[in-house]
Amino acid sequence: MDSVLKVAQHALEHKKKFIMNLSSTYTIEKFPDRVLEVLPYISTLFENETEARALAKVLHEKYEVNQ
């Protein structure tokens, strides 16, 4: 994820869009802090329903969002 963060920061510095695909729930479940670290840089995020639910769970746990 270090390389992903570097690319994301580069895109921001050069006023470019940063598009990311979550690819699998494994990444979200095993590296939640790294995913959350890169999230603010993302212009467009591609994910399927399972990945979206995994990300929502991480966000809920991290920020204790009330439903």
C-alpha cells in the first residue's frame, strides 16, 4: 500500500484524478488502516457489493457511525 499512497499523493500534487478498485475484501479486512489512509485521495472508487459492505464495516468500526 505504500506505493499506492505514493501514486495517490502524486496525483493530488499534479491535480490529476486518482481512480482505485478495491479488488477484494481481503485488502480491506487485512489492511483497514492502509485503505483508510488512501481513501481521501480517491476521486473514483470501484467496488462490488461485498467490498462496499466490508469498507462500510471498517468505517463503522473506526468512526463508530450510528445508523
